[in-house]
Amino acid sequence: MASRPRAAPKKAAASRSRAAAPKKSAASRPLKLPEVSESTTSSGLQVIAAERGPLPLVSMRLVLRAGSATDPKDKAGLADFTVRLLRRGTARMSADEIDEAVEFVGASLATGVSEDLMSLYVTTPAEHFPAMLAVLGQLVSEPAFPEKEVELARERSLAQFANDLDDPSTVADRAFTRALWGDHPYGHDVGGSASHVRTFTREDVARFHRERIGPKGALLVVVGAVKPEVVAAEAEKAFAPWVRTEQLEPVRAPSVEVVAQAGRILLVDKPDQTQSQVRIGGPGYRIGHPDYFAATAMNISLGGGFTSRLVNAIRVERGLSYGVGSYFDAMQAGGAFAISTFTKTASTREIIDVALAEVAKVRKGGTTPRELLAAQTYLAGLYPLRTETNDSVASVLADIRMHGLGEDWVELFRDRLRAVTPKQVKLAAAKYLFPQPPAIVVLGKASEVQKQLKGLGPITVVPVSEYE
Amino acid sequence: MPKAPPRSAAPKPDPALQSLLDVHEATLPNGLRVRLLANPQTPVVSLYTFFQVGSRNERPGITGISHLFEHMMFNGAKKYGPKQFDRVLESNGGRSNAYTSTDMTVYYDDFSSDALETVLDLESDRMRSLRISDANLASEREVVKEERRVRVDNEITGMLDEELGTLVYKAHPYRWPVIGWMADIENISRQDCEEYFRTYYAPNNAVLYISGDIDPKKTLALIRRYYGDIPKGPRPLPVVDAEPSQKGERRAVIRHPAQSPSLMVGFRGPRATAPDAQVLDVIQYALNKGEGSRLVKGLVYEQQLAVSVMLDWGWRIDPGAIVFYMELKPGSDPQKVEAALYAELERVAREGLTERELQKAKNNLRADHFRELGTNTGRAHALGNYEALLGSWRSLLELPGHYAAITNEQVKAAAAKYFAPEGRSVVTLLPVPESESESETAAA
């Protein structure tokens, strides 16, 4: 299968508002989340439940303040490593028994770690909700971390790190993360790196579990075909034993306002490439920042939508790439504004120049009122998709709580977006669109690319193996 | 087009699915088929247009034209000129994309329900009167070449997959990649594109699916207004499946700079309408769905021969491929994992699955079926996909019944038939050092 998409911006942000909106339009119809019921288990876990049909399915997610920023300094990747091991055996069930319990009934269990949060996701046919919640409770309260599972996970991770070196886009992203955040807790890939993971022991994992994986600061969200009373009662059964006396107080990463390699060029050498991966980034804003709406509307016109200036200049006008996008990556302690694209080796410099020129134009002049209105209508028109499924409702409910976005976030989203003025867009553009030289990462064939990059800034060439 | 799957079991439509899928159907005089599904839950709509054309309708010399053409559909028509399609759609609260497969080309729009009429205007405009200019084609060709570089030329699984296609198929158009060979992408002319449009983009070769916040009656009236005057086209030529039977194992080796060897193994399966297609779905789930599936548990966790293993089996109009991909550790011996894979496949052919594995696969197929129908885009796509591959969207209602009736005897028979050693094709990637590949390039 082949398709036409842009290089999908990493984190989207969407919604709409009114203004001179047409009559009784869909966009002005109020958008409401399903009613939410709250409870707290005796162990202190906060639970929110929203009943929602018509499909006989339930989605749940347990979210903890134990993201990769809480990895110990010399153990990058430990949060991610630990959450993946939770399902490899508990005091009562072996890994095979857990897999069988979840997978036999057609449920699914997944885990994920971002810079700030750790999440466990379960979707299940509604009739198996109590059993699946009980499994989830066991995973976090009494994982066994069998020695042989720790060892196997380590071996697999190391092989994966090696193989990832063959994936140009993955390596470019890793290099970019390090170029943006340097020594800050955000400065490593959430999965860590080979040199750190190689040192992980069972005791590292068990300690991380004792100190970070507890009900304090955590949230369970349940959305789907299940009554809120049932959720509260079953959550109590499943999570009452989750009492963690050694859990540390969840902390935020220190705030970060600058990017580490600003003004510098990092060239990652992969001699077999016929194409260069390009990443360009500077400081953005933290999650929940008041600039969010103006910056998001501005970014749609610059590089977020398919009709954006970057797509037009790079893909439509010049055929330089199959995909280009710009995005704001907002985290709790800070964020980035970034561009991601790729092009054949010979046009590496050209694509960087074209991208930076488009950014500079918007930085100096903002976008047009017409572009702003189009961006507002686009985002607002599609915003209801954020409440279309049990999973997406659970996701937005979790974000509202974990990031303090406000209970009226969904209801007011489109109005706030519509209220953005051209002047606010101009201010956001001046503030975030590389007022200082950005960090630039290029992965490609250095022997051909290096000479093209002259004059952009000091260049450092490193082999891909640097990012294993 | 084929008719619905196995008649023998004749299962009843699934009631839970039927209540979700109250579909209004119509066919316009010009042959355009329309399927409408109201869902007022959120004020958004998904619209899909399925054209019955894909890389299987191509010929050598212009491989990749279906996909390149898909790109051209966004580059301007008579009323909405170059750049207008996305611009008008986005500024009315919508977004659009498309994909091309071996069998079909699929365009979709998600949009605020306010924008319905605008979207019908945009979509019917390009079906009626697409405009292709040399300048647009030249620029889009470069975009597609970049897409090929990122998906195939610089991507290990892309490379293996392309090589495997040429082993599994000798005569059938499934032999070449959907994106096409690089030189063919260069060669496709404006005339080729225009002919393609006349042949395959006529309303009688398309089906329209709309799911979401709509009034089916009013929507059908709008569709008649916007699409009614598009003339019918010629009937496209049927595709001949001239694939000869395979008489023994086929192998290829790729030498490329890489950290680890890897392995892709393919077998030729049945066509989508054959009863065995669903038996292979069950086998696919038992072998590869979830951490406790046979191949993941066996090859990754117990024998620790692979870092990951993937089984790809997707229905196609003509007999499609069953493909296994194994990612290995640096320094490992690909022959070992290959032997272990065959042992697992032979075991299925000999012993079948356990009753519990069989039930587990069925439970998961059913749960995934509901998950697929959780969104407007999922519903509209499912209707189109089943109609394109099975001949009627209604097959979707009967599918759970078909799965439920599958027996272990069928599983054994299908495994024995499709995983026979003489029918397999194997591509092994063997790593070479960077420097070696450099000198090879220099010499070439």
C-alpha cells in the first residue's frame, strides 16, 4: 500500500471556533464529553468513569507521573523498560498466564512512556471488564520481575537498539532529541540507549517500581459500555492492594527554556543513504501554556496542514520531498517548535534553505487573516473527532487531569481557538519561529552532504553508531 | 466481481453488527453506487470513494501509475483548479487523504458535517473533469520518487518486500510494488494518466460511502445533483491471472549494509472470496496476534531466535501473499530462525491449533471487528473494503458467523496446502560493511 500523506507532525493539536460562523452549524453545536463520575480507592488511586455506547467495548488507561524524565541519570530508559516488564509475571501469574488471560477474551494490553507520563492501556469487550481491571491491578501492585525475564528484555532491547541504526528516521529523531535537550531529563530517547540499558539489573527495575509506580499522583480513566458504579466497585477490588509505602513524591522535571545545540549543525553519517533526514528545532512552550491556541493556529498555516506554506514550498512547488511538517511539542517542563522532513541527498541544503526562508517570512510578517480563518475553521471542524471513540475520550480526560487543562477544556476549545486574533498570531510567530538560530540535525551521506551545509553554522559529524 | 464468501455454512447476519449498520443504498443512472450510514453521535462525517483500480490493473513500463495518479487527483480539476482541493476542504473544516493498494485506490475526507455539500462539490468536480498539466505531473513525479526513496530504497523491510514480490509472482501484476519501479515512475506520461482517468475513474467504476452526521435522504438528493451528470465510462478490461503454479522453493539474497540479517518468507494464498481466506485469518491470529501467540511466544520468548516476528496476510482480489518477516539479532544465523519457522508451520498442518487457541483467535477477530467499526472512518472504510474484495458490503455482517464456524480440520488443511515447502519464497538480507557497499556503488 502506498499513500500520499505528509510526514505526520508528531503531535497534532486540533479544534475549531466560531466568529462569523454559518447559521446553525455543526461547528457551533456544543461539544460535550460524556458525564464523568469520580471515586478514589482505599489505596488512594483516583478513578474517573464515563459510560459510553453503543459498541460493547471498554477502554481504560492507568496514567502515572513516571515518565522518562524520572529515569535515574545513569539509567536512561528505565521507566520504559520497567513498564514493559510489568506484564512478564506477577506474584500470582506467569507471563504466559497474563498473556492468555488478556488475549483469550479479545482484550488488548499496551504500555507507553512519554517524557512526563507512564501509561498502561487496556481495551476489552465489556463483559470482561472486571477481569481485565483485576489483571491491570495485579500488574502494578505485585509484579515479580523474574530474573530471566529481565535478562531477556535486556537482550531484546540491545538487539533493537542495534537494528534501529538501520532506520534513518528513528536515528534522526534520537539525535534530534539529544540536540534539543542535551543534559536535561528530556535529553534522551524514552527507550534509553544501549550503553545504559546494558547495565539494567533486576534490582534497578524493582527499585523503580517501588519508588515510582504507585497510586500517588496516578489516575485511572475508564470509558465505554460499563456503569460508573461498577467501575468504582471493581476499581476498589483491583487496586485496594496497591499500597506503596516507598513511593516518592512525583516531581516535575526542571523547566527548560533553551535548546542545547542552538545554532549548531549535527551531521549523522550513514554512507549508504540516498536520502537525507532533516530536523530543525528551537524552543516552544510547555503544555497548557496560554500561547497554545495562537501558536497552534499559526502552525497550521505554516506547516501543520496539507495546504500549509511549508508543504506548498517544499512538496507542491519544488517536489523536494514526500513529506514535510512543523509542530509544537509541548511537555510539562518546556517544549519545542520543530520541522521534520527528508529529501534526496543532492537537495539537502536546498530543503533546509527553503524551510528556513518560509519560517522567516512568517516570523517577520505573521500569517494573513485569511490563513488564520482557514486554520481556525479547519481545526474546529475536525475537533469533534477528538471525542469520537472510547480511547480518544479517555485520552482527553486523562490529559485534562494530568496536565491541569481545566474541566471545560473540550467545551471551550473551539471558542478559544476562534478568539485568536491576527495580532496574537504575529506575536506567537515572532516568539517561537526561530528568533535565535535553531539546532539542525541531518542524517545522510556525510561525504556528499557536508560540503552543502557550509555557512549554516558549526558542523559536527558523528557516525550513526553514536545513537545506538 | 466475486460473490460473498462460503455459502455452505450460511451464517445469519450478526444482530449486534446489523444494528450498527443501517445502510441506505442507491445506484445512479451513470452507475455510481452510493452507501449512506447515519451516525449523529458527533458532528463529523467521513466520505470514502473507492475506485476499482490498483497496481493489478497496470502493465510493465508504467508500473506505479495507479499510485502516481492518486497523487494527481489532488492537483486540480475544472472548477477547483490546482491547489484548490485541499485549500477549500481544509478551510471548511475538513481533511483528506488517499491510498493505493494492489486492488483499489481509495480517497477519503473527514469533515465537519457543515461542509458536506462543499465536499460533494469538490469530489464530483475531480471525478468529472480532472485537469493534468505537464508542470504538475513533473513536480508530483519528484514527490513520488522521494516517497519511493523513503519507503523502499532506504528502508530494509521495503527492500525485502519488493524482492519477495518478484519471487512469489512470476506473471501476475502483484509481482511489482504498488509504488512502481523507479524507471517506470520516470516514464509515465501525461497521456498515460489521461487514459487511466478515462478508463478507471468513471462513476461506474466507483463506489461512494458516507458515514456520520448526515440525513441519508437529503444526502442522496445532493449526490444526485452533484454526480448525476458525470458520464458513464467504458467497462475496464478484466485482469488475467496467468500465474503458473510454483514447482519448488524460490530464494534470493540481498546484500546491504545492516546491523543484522533479516528474513522474509512468502507463500501464495487464496483469493479473498475463497473460504480459505478466513481460515487463514484465524491462523494469522493464532500465530501472530499478541504476545502469547505461537510465533511470538515460540521464536521471540522461548527460543529467542528473533527480536520480532510479523505475519502479513491481507485479502486481495486475486490470490494474495502470506508473508512472514523476522527481525534478528546482530550476528545471528538466519537459517536457524528459518528452520524454526517452518517447524511451527508444519506443526499447524499436522496437529492444528488447540481448541483454546482456535477460540482465542475467533474472540480476537470478533473484538477487532467491533473496534474497526468504532469510528465513522472505520465504518465507511469497512463497507468499501468488504464490497471491493468480497463483492458486497453485507458480507461484513456475516463474517462473525463464518469465523465462528471454522473448524480445526479446516485449519490443518489450509496450513498443509498454503505452507507447503515447494510453494515458499525466501529472501534473506545479509549484512555487508558500509565500505564494501560504497565501493560497489563506485564501481557501478
